[in-house]
Amino acid sequence: MSGTEELPLRPELRGRSPYGAPQVPARYRLNTNENPHPLPAELLADLGAALGAAALELNRYPDRDARALRADLAAYLTRTSGEPIAPEQVWAANGSNEVLQQILQAFGGAGRTALGFTPSYSMHPIISAGTGTAWVDGHRRDDFTIDAAAAAAQVREVAPDVVFVTSPNNPTGTAVALETIAELYDATTGVVVVDEAYAEFARTGTPSALTLLPGRPRLIVSRTMSKAFGMAGLRLGYLAAAPEVVDALQLVRLPYHLSSLTQAAARTALAHTDALLAAVDAVKAQRDRIVAALPTMGLTSVPSDANFVLFGHFADAPKAWQALLDRGVLVRDVGLPGWLRVTAGTAEDTDAFLTALGEIAPDQRTTLGD
């Protein structure tokens, strides 16, 4: 970061770059895993009324414990997972990133260690650094899956205070087996955080780690309203865990961290859950369409339970990224040699992506792929 050289910045932050996907002009922006579907008209109308009502008391602080919102979130998780979740098991914050930050503030910090199985969500090590928590890369197989026995052995050796398991994993897309999560939990005395930001997009029959919560007081499952609910601009993340975990997080949360407007908007969206989640099936259909089309172009993908697809192989992934951008399609170069990631959007988005990919595919064996 330019301009910080003369500041007394913490040594472990020097030379780092801020998180963020490239924001470049493109007609089809398929690089940040946003839900492309607009909010239903009836929800927008109710949002206007709810925000208007909340605005009448903006001279007052919000409910600092967000009790009504947490009750609504608990009801949603109970309904969709089949696992009874009580309001005192739920905590909410400004996006799942603040949830993760609060976890690391409470359970990480100076002299403590976090471990995550990379490649995975790049904010995990960034938030760890921001909270003074040492970071250790966990091992994955060449196909990006986790070898449960090897991973548990590494956890026992490192003895981290926080273990991150992203399921479905970002950027690879595949969910982690519950048996693997349980084995990792048994291998540590620290907290295990299962980051389920994309859980609603999982393929049929893929269970949530919420079902593992009973009897595991150190297990935390984090979620977001940014993806399946299509409310990335709201910035509302949440978690489910033992009530004692929620009590611990309240020791580090900022006073009144969730505004009255955020709480009102999130509660209104949860009242329209069925309409919002109807778009999930449409996104999953486009994801599966992308996966099915790739072999016809000599490409492959990692099995995906998310709203995106990691695809390859390319001899020069940055060159393929630029070739797609030249055709108006912005995907994500996640830094994995030979691979790119595309968000499943609308049918029009998929048409544009597959057309552009088809135009560069004939050259893949000589200039783009093997």
C-alpha cells in the first residue's frame, strides 16, 4: 500500500494489499458471486415501510442485542435445516466478515493460531492478521478435497485455537463431508468455524453442519444474507453455535454494532424467505448448465455446491481471463494456476459466458490449455 511507509504500521501488516476483486468495466460481471436476481416488488414495498418505521426512532440507539432479528434467524435455520436452533444460539453482525472478525477477537489474538485449508476464502488469513492471530495453511489434495485423516493429524500437530472449514469451499465450490468436520472437531481443543456462506446453493442431499451442533460447544456455523438472499448490499452475516459462544462474542462486539435500519431490513427479508430462495433454484440451474457445457469445450470443473464454478485447465489462466474480458465477460482469477472462477448468474449471463468461452476454446490446446 503506497503512502504507509512512514506510518508506525504493525510489522505483520506491512506489504499487504487490501482484499477486493478487480472492479473493471464489463457488461457481464461474473466475478464476485453475487445473486443476479433483483429483489421481489412486494419485498421492496415492505422494505420501504419497515425502513420508514425504523427511521422514526433513529434518534435512539438500536437494540444492541438484535433480539427480534436473532429470533427470526433462528426460526429460518430451524425450518431449513431441520435442526432446532434457539435464538440464544444465534448472533448477527455486519456481514459474515464481521462475524468472523469477532470470533477471532474472542478466540484468536496475539500468541494464538488459526488454521484453514487453502485454497479457501482469502479473508480468513486477512482477518487473522488484522486480529494479531498467526495463520497456518492446512493441506488439501490435488483435487482440492480434504483428506480427513491427514487434516486431523495436522490439526493435532499445530494445535490451532481456531480452525476454519469453508463448506461449500470458496473458490473451489465443493462441500465438506460432515464426517470430516466431526473428525477435525475431535482433533482440536479450539473452536471450529464452518463457513457456510453458500450453503443454500448446495446440491440436493448435502447436509449442513448445523446438524453437528448438538454436543459440540466449540463448533460454530457462519452464514450470510449476501448470497442466497440476494442482499449483498445489506451487509448482514450471522452464526449459530452454543449459547456460551454467543456470550463470548458479546465481550468483543462494538456497542450497538447493528443499526436499526439493518435489523429492520433483515427481518423484512426473512419474512419473504420463500420468494427470495426461489431464485436459488434458478441460479443452481445455471451453475449446472455451465458444468455440463465445459467438457464439450475440452475443459473441466470442480464439483460445485455453490453459486459459482471453478473451471480449467488453462496453460495461461490470466490470458484466458483477459480473453473473456475482451468479450465483455468478467470472471475471477483466484490465483490458482490453470483455473478461473465464474459466478452462475442469469440465463443471459450464462449465454454470454459460454459464447465467449467457446470463441477462445479452439485455441486452448495451443495457447490457453493443455
